[in-house]
Amino acid sequence: MEEKDVILTQEGYDKLEEELNYLRTEKRAEIADRIKVALGFGDLSENSEYDEAKTAQAENEVKIAELENKIRHAKIIDEKEIDTETVQIGNIVRVLDMEFDEKVEYTIVGSTEVNLAENKISNESPLGSALLGARKNNVVEVNAPAGIMKYKILSIKK
């Protein structure tokens, strides 16, 4: 099966590497200490601390493998190639929600970097994919669960 590129900004890539480094070093050491302490409690057949530590170890190794895979397939967006003529991954887009007459600013990112609290939306989300390729003053329609939503693009910046 062919792996799909993981589209990231440089900031997103750096965060993945930082998290991977933490999981490989500090987190592994912390779990190893928990296992060592739990082994001191004796009989492993009834040792819940040992079971919990081994489960945490397995979960940590799965997360490490996932991050390594994302990094291996990372395609970093070159900020110099981002323009502000049309909406692209890496752009900050200010839109007018025409239904609620509300202005909102979104950053278009790859699916790995989504953070709704920071208004970072995926290029694969309904709104993100509708915005891609659009220009300032275009009105885009988004097929959302609540129905068709319309957004007017007010500005596009890096």
C-alpha cells in the first residue's frame, strides 16, 4: 500500500520531531522506572502497577512508530512558494461567514496540524478544501452537515 504524503509546515514538522524525541527519551525512561518499581512488588500475575506500566510502554511505542511514519512521509511546505493570489496550504485566510455575518480567520494546514482552538483547519476538511484555490472576494460554498454554508474570502496572507 502506498503511503500518502503528510503535509506539514516547518513549525508542524519541528513539533513532531520534538514530540518524538520526548517519547524516545524522557517518556521511555519514565516508563522503564515504573516497570522497575512495579517489579519490586513481587508476583506479576496480580500486579496491576506492572500491567499498567507495560500497557503504557506499548502505547508509547505505538505513538513513536506513528510519529516516525509521519516524519518519514513528511512533505514540508516551502513558505517561499506560498503566494497570496489563491488560497493554499500555509495561508491565513480571513472569511466572512455570510449566514452569521461573522468574520473569522483560518490557517490552512495539513491534517496532522489541525488545532481548532487556534483556528488551524485541514486542507481536507469541507471548509479547507472549498477554500483551496479560491481568490480574494470569491464566495465559496461548503457542504456542511447543517446544509450549504457560504463564505466570502476577505483576505489571503502568509
